[in-house]
Amino acid sequence: MAQQHKAGFISIIGKPNVGKSTLMNALVGERLSIVSSKAQTTRHRILGMLNGEYQGDEYQIIYSDTPGVLMPKYELHKSMMAFVKNSLEDADVVLYVTDVFDTYEDLEFLTNWKDHTATPIVVLLNKIDLVTEEKLQACMEYWQGIFPGKPILPISAQEHVHLDQIFKHIVENLPVHPPFFDKDELTDKTERFFAAEIIREKIFLNYKKEIPYSCEVVVTSFKDEPTILRIASEIYVERVSQRAIIIGHKGESIKKVGIQARADLEAFFGKKVFLEQFVKVEPDWRAKADKLRSFGYSPD
């Protein structure tokens, strides 16, 4: 029998495009966060739960994937950074993710937190499979200077290298606490949320420049029938010209997004999916606080 129960929140933070979402998916063992090669793909705080037993104690680890830390340019960015700040406030352990090509950026709120927090910090140096041993050693020394006294773990989230070392640091720092969520829960997000995220991921993969950043996806209907899942979605853009690009010549571009999204949706939900997509224009939605709240960008 278990001796005691541990539970805590593990915040995954770092600059855009260093591999936070890939790491989150690898640690949880499920594809909860969308991934692309473009920066700022993650816009929300997404929780992923992992339950088990370690050295006689039961545990519940609640991982928190967050948007990449940046200087806000829009109201959307401010909401994204609020998710990051909230995750730091309730964190029992912080995984600061960087990579072998990254350098530290002195963002005021991040530096103030780093220099004054009592929360255990583990620095994860990602993408080590892409550099030589000499380059890796130089990176390790650089980040040790930024985070003196903190453990620096070289990892590859993509290749699942050294992820077991992260787990050990987390479990050792988990407080004794009953589970925060039911043990059969995997995440705090709804099925509608994941459906919208899968569609948005395909937009990031298929369009260039500003288009993916100007898009938001809302699932307006989610009907789970015995043999099929019927999903209706709206893709919002900021300008009429962007709508034309999303749709493409004779609808070919939006059709491609639909085909790719439907394949992933069927794999995610385990059943046949009928997907409808509509493209709408909402001028400057990224700058409108009320519209952002309606899209779910409220950190409360």
C-alpha cells in the first residue's frame, strides 16, 4: 500500500519555439498541445495530468504547458502572458525550457520572478541531439551562469532523451497533498477545445507569414453520435484579404486544412468525423479585450 500521496503543479515555461509543447506531450504520454515549427503556436495554459506510484508513494503530477514568454504587442499577447504568470504563481516546480540555440532575454517580470522565487527551478536544455558535445558543454556553462545553483539537464524532447531525469527532480519536490483532480482525468480542457486546437495546428502548418497568427478557431457545434462525430467550426481572421487566402483558389486551401484536421480528429477521438469549416472576418480581434474573452482568453 502507498505510504502517502503527493500532488503538485509543474509549470513549463520558456521563450517561443524551444520545444515546450513537445516536452509536455512527451511527459504526459499524450498529444495534448499542438506543435509546429512556428513560434507562438501555444496560446493557452493547458494542463496534463500524470498519476502513478514512485518508491511507495502515490503521486499526481499536473503539468502546465504555457505560451512562449515574449514582450506583448497585442491584447492577445497580454492574455497569453497572464497565463504564464498564473502558472508561476501556483507552481510547485518550474521547468524552464531553453535550447542549444537560445539565449536568455531579460524580460522584466521573468527576471524578477527568477531572482526572487523560492519555487524549485529545473533548467532543461533541449535539442541536444542537434549539436556537438563541445557546443553542448558551452551551452551548459552559459545557462549555469544565468541560473546559478539550479540543476541544468540536457534533454531532447523530440527524441525522448534523458526525460527520466526530469521525473526524478519533480517527484522529489512534490508536496504531500491529496490529488487535485480525479485520477481518471487527463486534462482540464474540453473536447471542443482540442478539436479547435487540432484545426488551428493545420492552419499553422499550411499558411505562411502573418496568416496563422491572425486566425482563431471556434468550435460552434460538437455532436457525438453513435457512429460519427459532427463538428462545425468557425475560423476567424482580421481582414477580408486573409479570408481569401485561407479559403484559397476554388476552396482548395481550406479543403486541405479540413482533410488534414479530420484525419487527426479521427485519431484523437477514435471515431469517424464529419467536419464543417466556415471562415469569418473579425477586424483586429487580437486587440479587442471583449472578443478575446469570448474566445476563451481569460486567465481566471
